[in-house]
Amino acid sequence: MPTPTQLRVDLEAIHANLALARDRANGRSVLAAVKANAYGHGLVPVARSIQERGSADWLGVALTSEAEELRAAGITLPILKFTPTLADDLDDAITAELTLSVGDAGAIRAAQLAAAARGRIVEVHLKIDTGMRRVGAEPGDAALLGAQLADSPNLRVGGIFTHLPVSDVPEGGEFTRAQFRLFDDVVADVERVVGTVPLVHCANSGAVLGHDLGRSTMVRPGIMIYGSYPDPHTPRDHPLSDVARWTSRITFVKRVQAGQTVGYGRTWTAPVDTWVATVAVGYGDGYSRLLSSRGRMLVDGHSYPVIGRVCMDQTMIDLGPDLPTVGVGDEVVLLGTSGKERIGVEEIAELMGTITYEVTCLITDRVPRVY
């Protein structure tokens, strides 16, 4: 049975955004970040389409379980695990043929022991912390770690990378350029120990869209793949294609008199006699409660405000005082276009006081993805 709420994912738009990333990469390899269920768009269908079209050369995940799901679905592209891998997870990671991130002596030692126990050669990428202060080796320790890797017979250094925390905003330009310079120096230090490293990468979406990529040999677009800019202030010089269209349907319409309240907590009071529609979506679907009496929805090319508190499974909108021309069963657009009206991910993120990444990641599994 069809459900009233669906997320339509335009795979052609994903390929168009990856084509832009590849164009900006100018001959460099492209890694597509598909972690967190492809930022809420569906891990396996997105990855499978990327592989079939050759839109990216690598995939990036955060969890071993994500890689296992991809391998079970027949995905053969190389996969980099961005995050550290704990010792009790290494065996599964090696079985899934993951490329591991290592950023300290303990991680290298554990990976070597696990790979040796399996009789495998495991590729690793050395993570350098140039300013994110999250994970990764200190720049001054990189050469020593490179030497440890060179002495680890079951590990192959396939890459070296870092992460840029403010590449997506103009005021972060100086800090980001300093990171590039520091990273270049660290790469040179490591390569003096281990030889040429094939994949050197640091460019996330912000850097792909707005920076000189320097001596890197791979880029790692994430949020831009899914049609959103990483920050409201990211330059819009390179237009992205919308990927997601999130819809639901009206399930009930009723007349509400002036002075009557709507919803839990009685937080919204009708200023005049009006018509209220109930929509079959709520925070159980990922439509945030933060949008209560703040968001809006589109029906038949018209915009209607959300009123009262967003419920777990239902949300109310104000259709206005005139007899409505819309009714039960009509499509409601939560994200995307209807007629000349558009609700973008950026608008929802601003209303929620968050970032675009979180908006689609919050859409729960009970919302079917349609490709």
C-alpha cells in the first residue's frame, strides 16, 4: 500500500552535482560521501547509481555496517571509512574490504595485527589534524607514523588526508589556505618516509566549490552532491541541482472558529474563522517539531503556514478564511517545488536553527524513498 509521505530522490540531479564536482576537480579522483544513509537519501540506491554511471571513483562511509550493506548489495567501488575503527570492529572492516583511516600509533598497530591475523594486505589512509581538532595525527608526528606504516608489512599507505572546518565560508579563507600549506608540508614529510602517496585529499564540498585545490589528487564532495550548499554564506558561483522532493497528503479539513486553539499545548489560536488542514507527516517522519508555527507547506502552488505544534504523525496548516480549493488526498510539498513556489533545504535549516545536512538526515526510515 502506498504511504502518504514520500521522499522523491532525483538520481539525475545527483549525477549532475557530481559532474560539477568532477569538473571542479580538474582530473583528480572523486570520492562521494554516502555516509548516514547518503545524507538521508538512501545509501544503497544512491551508491548503486553512482557506480553504474561512474559518477565517482570512491565512496566514503562512517561505519563498517554501512560498508557491509554496500558490499552485500554488490557495490565494488573502493570505500574509505572516514572515522577511526575500534579493535573489535577491525575484522569486519577488513572482511568488507574497507580502506581504513589511521591517525595514531595505536590504530596503526591494531590494524597491522588484524591484517596479519587474516593474512591480508589492508590499505590505509593516514589522517592528519591540521585544525579541525577532532581526530587525526598532529602534523609533527606524521613522519614518525609514516615510518611505523612503512614497517607494517600488512598495511599499504594508499592515501593521506585532512579535514577543513571552515572552507565553506568566505571569512574562513585565510584559515583554510593555511591548512592547505600545512598539509602540503606534512605530505612532503610523510612521502620522504613512505614514498609517493597515491591519494592526497582534503577538499570537502566547501573547498570543491570555492578554493584552489592545490596538490591534492582526490576531492571528497558531500552535501553538494545532494543539492545543498554547506553553509548559507557559501558562494553560489556554481549552481547545484535540487535532489529531494518530500511530499505528504492532506487527510482532514475542518473549520476552526476565531478564538479556538489548535494542537498540543494550545499554542496557536485562530485570529479569525479559518480552515485548517491536517497533513500526514510529523516528527516521527523527521519533520522537525522545531517547525511548529514556523514552517510552511505548499499545496497546489500556494504556501500555507504550519500552525500549532508538529505532532508525531500529523501537522496542521492554515488554509485561510475562504472556502478552500484543496481537500483530502491532495499532495502537500514539504521540500521542493509546487507551481512557482519552492521550499529549499536551506529554508528549513534556517527555521530549525541548524544546517542543511541535518534536515535530510533526520528524515526517518518509515518515509519511503522513491527514485
